[in-house]
Amino acid sequence: MSAIRESIEVSRPPEEVFSYLTDLSHLTEWQESAVAVKPASGPLHVGERVEVRRRIGRREIQTVMEVTEVDPPRSWHLHGDEGPVRADFHGTVEPLGDGTRSRVTLDLDLRGHGTGRVLVPLVVRPHARKEVPRNERVMKGLLERGAA
């Protein structure tokens, strides 16, 4: 199945947008399914392992992802390698106009492992397709109100 790809324009400079999105202490503010994150603060760095607990319907799913790329203020990449649902996530921030605005693009692909083979196509992927655009709108609102 194809990856989920959504973009949105934000009226904030790329450096501020990137800083906010890659500081995991903010993840539960703008991603509706994110319940908890470890580690929960500080900028991402390559090789870091990140645990994210997500609520999908009535279930909570623990995922573990490794940071494979951080290129401030342009892009970051996390690759899931543990748990029943394994995500491959890539975010990019592009400057727009005179650099006071940004385009954020979030790419997400999901694979199931074990019980996740059933969960991903039937529950997780459809949920994510609806959630990602909502998450971007929440993130945009927070950033434009000065959350960064």
C-alpha cells in the first residue's frame, strides 16, 4: 500500500517549525493518537531510539523508532523496528516566500508485524489516513499562535 503524505503551509520560519516538530516533548500536543513519548524532551539525534505509545480505537500500541536522519532545519526521519506496528516516518520543512513561512510535509508508511499484520490494513492505516491531516492542522494552529 502507498504511504500517507500530507502537506500544510505554516506562517512561521522553517527553523522554528523544525525545532518544534523535532522536540518530542511537543508530540502529544499535536498528534491526537500519541499518549506518551520517551525520551520526552530535547532535540532528536541520529541513532536515538524513541518509544511512542499510541491509542488507536480502544487499544494502546507501543512503538519503537530509531532516528535515522536529522538535517536541521529541513528534514528528519524515524524508522520503526519493534512492535506490532512499524512506521517509517519522514518529515520535511521547506521555506516559502521570504523565509517567514514554511511548508511541512509528513510522509508515513506503516507495516504490520505479528498481530500488526491484521491491525495495520484494517485499523491502523485507515485511522492514520484520517489523523495525519488533522494533526497537521493542530500543529499549524499551535505554531501560528506562538507555541514554538
